[in-house]
Amino acid sequence: MSTTALWGWIVLIALGLGIGGLGWRLYGLLARPYRPDRAPPRGPAWRGVVYAFTWGMMPWAKESTRRHLLPYLRGVLFHLGIFATLATLAISPWRLSLPASIAPAGLVLTGIGAAGGLIGIMMRIFDERLRALSHPDDYAAVALVTVWQAAGMAFWADPRWTGAFYALSALTLIAIPLTKIRHCLYFFFSRFFFGLFYGRRAVLG
Amino acid sequence: MSERVQRALAVFERSLDRRLLTALEVCARCGICAESCHVFAAEPDFRHAPAAKAEAVRRFYRRLHDPIGRWFPWWVGAKDLTEADLEELAEIAFGACTLCRRCTMNCPMGVDTALIMRAARAMLTAAGKAPEMLMQLADAAIAREENLEFFREFYINQIRDLERELQEQTGDPDARIPVEKAGAEILYVALSGAHTILPAAILFHAVGANWTLSMFEAANYGYFLADIQRARAIAQRIVNEARRLGVKEIILAECGHAYTVLRWEAPNWFEDFPFRVRSIIEAAAEWIQQGRLPLDPSANPEPVTYHDSCNLGRNGGLLEEPRIILRAVVQDFREMTPNRAENFCCGGGAGLVAVPEWYEKRMRAGRRKVEQIRQTGARVVVASCDNCRLQLGDLSEYYGLGVRVSGLMDLVVNAYLAAHRRHVPAPVAPVRVPAGEPF
């Protein structure tokens, strides 16, 4: 078995562990009681929920993002890079048979994500407020994801980086349920509850 | 682990439902919530950032519920809860957060920091670490209900005095303030004091409402304590009264937390209500839109601005009704910036105004609100929440704003009485309903 194939198997095992870990987190969440709101609503809850996942995520929707557009864009690009790197991982076994246009696009998207991550690390190190809020896990999580995206970029630049990309992918997948990265699961529930609360009160949506 | 800490943690575990767990887990500690908080805006100390406040709860949550928090606590900032932490948490949950949810609105995740702070308040109340004043006010309210016969005669005598004033104001010697009137359609729940009884009585008389005044007040200090048992006991007396009298709706005086309690929380504590619950703001807006109130806005000539109270506005949904009213009853209405759901908290909510030792703290927290008011150039600030009115009055004095603070219904009554005395007819004439037998 080649080294690349071995790494591929390691990534699949890591994916299983990552999904299993997230599944365990999800189970822990769903095992908690849910107390539906029985107060008569002023507005339809569904509108608030739709708003929470759509217009409510736009930069003009919140004072915080209107005032801090650049950090907002940085965050968007960072997360875009994450999706691009996940897609890179998914299609990586077929790299050599992909259309030629994919590689530059993959390189740019993962690279932008990595740049966004690097800026995020710098902000967390040099911004006094963020530094005060942060724990080692915060630095490590964003550093890991940034380096992973950089490895994705390297993978697109030169297939010889495949091993490193797979190694970092495996590490990242295992880290998801154990580190702050797991907020990717809770995000959907948080926005749902947010939309539910403000939709029922006809404040948003 | 001390008994206090054990009690606190027991309450925390009972509170830990899906919503709370989500709020505790989802924070990315991006810090963008900080500037949305009026406490941080007034004093940019990172400890005032909502994420930092919530971290006081998250760190022991992680110690208990996160494997990394259990094995490598230093990695995720986890720690065991101690008595010293309870002291710190009390300062944060009761003294540095008004549960306004402005941070939630501005958070990319929608973290419900107010929910986390309420869980902290519940823990602290159980551990005996809640502010003494709030505990006393809640217990006094419960004691009043348990000794109702003792208070009844005194209360009714006070109402008789108000009734004379009502008759004088309306020019109707038959005007009444009914109490415990069976068959009334509306049970009006006032706050302690004439300032929320008389204006409402004038308006109910104006529209010919079939109403009765509650024996109880709408304030619920059990809610500030996040003590569901106390809050429920205080709300129960109003609910029982409404059921007993067979009313079709409860109308609440202008009060933020009372609206939150009876409109949004109490339906989750009791069986389905056979009546609806509204604020008098909603009722007044409806009367105005229905043309049932003659109004003369020249009775309120000064420039007026409106403070969107957090419980009524952002978290209650009453964003347009106050504006419907103000456009009808004042000559010069000026919006604050920001307003509506983005409005800043006055800094006195969630019980802060009731705790004397936190006067300076809430004066600092209200700085952003002071700037907002100044920018409007208004001479009158209207707030539909009693706590907000107290805070705004104190802020005006402390910062030399020179503004008068008014309730919304006071302006409605001014406009109504001015029109009434000029015999301006209402677009729609009221149908007079007998007040019932005098008590």
C-alpha cells in the first residue's frame, strides 16, 4: 500500500472519529430537555428562523457587522476556505483526473481561507480584548484550521503535499468534536433558537 | 465542595436544557459582542464583554461536562466552582448584566447570554447569594398575597381617593375604579402607586371599557431572581384572580418585566389561559387606531423621544405600538439612534434600580443612553417601563440632562383630557358599561 493510500485510510478513520464525536455531542444536546414556548406568539416562528439563517447573517443586519465589516469579511473568507478545503479533501483522490481549472480555483479559495485564519490568529494574539477572552484551545483551533487550509493550498500547488494535507486533515477531523471547532454543530441550533425566539415575538423575520 | 456550591450546581444542572447548553457551547469567543453591550460601551473593560461575563459560567460548565475540561482544564479555561466564584458571579449576573439581549442580536451565533445569566441568577438565588433587596421585595409580594385581608381595606381606601380624582379629571361623578368586579372583561394589573392606576382609569373610562382593577401589582421580583417558584407564586395570584373574575383579558400597566412574565413566561408555568394578556400600550394603540379616543397633541408640545425598553421592545415585540401612540399624542416626536430592536438598554433593568449599592454602577452603565437622549434634543423622554423611568430620571439628574421622564399613558391622558375638555368628540363614541356595585 502506498503512503498516500495509507494516509487516505487514516483520513477515513479520522472522519469516522470526527463524525462519531460530533454525533456524541449531538446526542448529548438532544438528550437535554426541550421546553417549547407555549405563550401565544405575536408572529410566525418560521419567519424568524428563516431570517436567522438568511438575511440575519448579512453584514448590514447587525450593528456589530456594520461597524466591523472587515473582520466580518475575514470571517466569511475563513469559513469559505474551510468549505473549500473540505471539498478539496473530498475530491483529492481524483486530483489528477480533474479539469485543469479546478486546481487554481482550489488554490485561491483555500489560500484566502488560510490568509483569513492567519489574520484571525494575529488578531487574537495582538488584540488585548480577544487575548483576555481566549484560552489555549482558541489559539490551537484556529491555528490548526489555518494550517490545514494552507496544506490544502499546498496540495493544489503540488501533489507532493498530499501526505501533509491528509495528515492535517486527519488531525482536524479528530479535533472537531474535541475543540472549539465543534461550534459548527451548535451554530445551527443557536441560530434556530434565536430565530424562534424573535420570530414568535415578531421582532425579526 | 461547600453546601452553597452544591446547591448552586444542583440548580444549574436542572436549568441545563437544550437552549442553555447550546448557548454555553456555541460561543466562538470572537469578541464582537463587546461593543453592543451598554456596560462595555460605558466602561471598555474586557470583563464587561458579554462573552467574558458568560465565561464565568462556561468555565465550570466545561469542568463538569466537557471531557477536555475534565482531563485538561487549563487547555479550555475550565475550573471548579468555588464560593469565591459565586461572589464574582453575583456581581456579574446581577450587577453587570441587565439581560437586555442586545449582545444576542449582534452575535453571529445568536448566543443567548441573557439565558446564561438567568441560569447564573437561579444558582445564586438558591445559594443565598442574590441581592438581599431583591429577595425582600419578592418575599414581601408573596406575603401580601398571603395576608390579603389585612391589606384589602387599606388598598380599597386608597382606591376611593383615586376614584375622586378620576371623577374630577373626567368630569363624570359616576366614574369608578372597580375592584374585584365579577363579569368584567378586562383585569387591569397596575404597579404599586397611583401613577399607573389613574391614567389607565381615565383611558378605560374614555373608551367605555368594562374593566376592573387587580388587587395585586404587576411587578415580579421573583423573576429578577430567576427563582421560578417565587415568580410563579407572585404571578399565580393574578392568574387566579383573572380566572375567578372570568375576564377575557389581562391588561398590564407599563412595565417591562411584568409584560415579560405574564405575556411570555407565565403561559409556560400554568395551564392554558382562558384570557389573553396584553400591555396597556397595545390596548391604547388599538383604541387610537379604532378612533375611540379624541386626542389633542398640542397638549404635549415639547419635543419627545422614546426609549425602547428591552423587555417590551427588543424582547417583547412592542416596537410599533408606542410609535402609533406617540405620533397621535405629541407634536414633536424624535427617534433615538439606534432605536427599536437595536436600542441601548437604559442600564437599570433586571432589578438594578432596586439595589441601592449599585447606584454608581448603573449610572456608569447608562452613559450610552444619556448620549442617545442628548443627541435627540428632546425635553421629554418617554419610557413604558417603570424601572426604565426610574433609571432615566436618575440619569437625567446625575448627568444634568434636564429632561422630564414620562410614561406613555401620561401623554395619552394629556392629549385625551385636552380634547375631552374642549368637547372634541371621539371619532367612535364609547358605549358606557356600568361600573358595578360600589365596594
